Amino acid sequence: MAAGSEELQLIVQKFKETRKELGYSQKRVAQLAGVSRPHYQSIEAGNSAPRTETLISIGRVLGLSLVVVPQVWVPAVNALLRPDDIIDDAPGLIFRQLDEASD
């Protein structure tokens, strides 16, 4: 994904929101994810397009999971995660914290 892609921006925004909710510093997330603090800051600022492995590592630190599903499945997955929402057939990103998955 390019650094400015809409999808990456959504992922990074979710990382930033979750990091703040957890009270984690950028330094802490970077250390736990195994990346340098400047690299993490660059990712969060939208100036860097991280590798998929880096996104997965950061997500794990924040209790988030990145899941890849075929685009045709997105409406069905959305319906399972948010059954009361209106579902459309547009591809999208789905965020769900791991601790919610065990409820």
C-alpha cells in the first residue's frame, strides 16, 4: 500500500486511536512491535508505507488483528460483526479488538 492510500490511512488512524485509548506512548508501541520509534512515528504520521508484517506486529501490540478476506465476503463479514448496521456491497476495512472477539 502506498503511504497515502486511503486504506492505509484508515488502518493507521485506528492504530493511533487505539494506542491513545490504551494510554500507550509511540515509543512503547514501537518497542513492543519491534520497530524504531522514528519509523513508528513516520507510520502514524502517514509518511511511511510499512510492510504488512509491520502492520501485523503493531496491530498485535494494540490488541487488533488484520484479516484479509475476499472483497465479495466483506458484506457478509460486516453483517456478522455489525448485524444492526445497514450493509452495502462496497469493499471496506473491518476493525475489531481481539478482546471483543472472545465475548
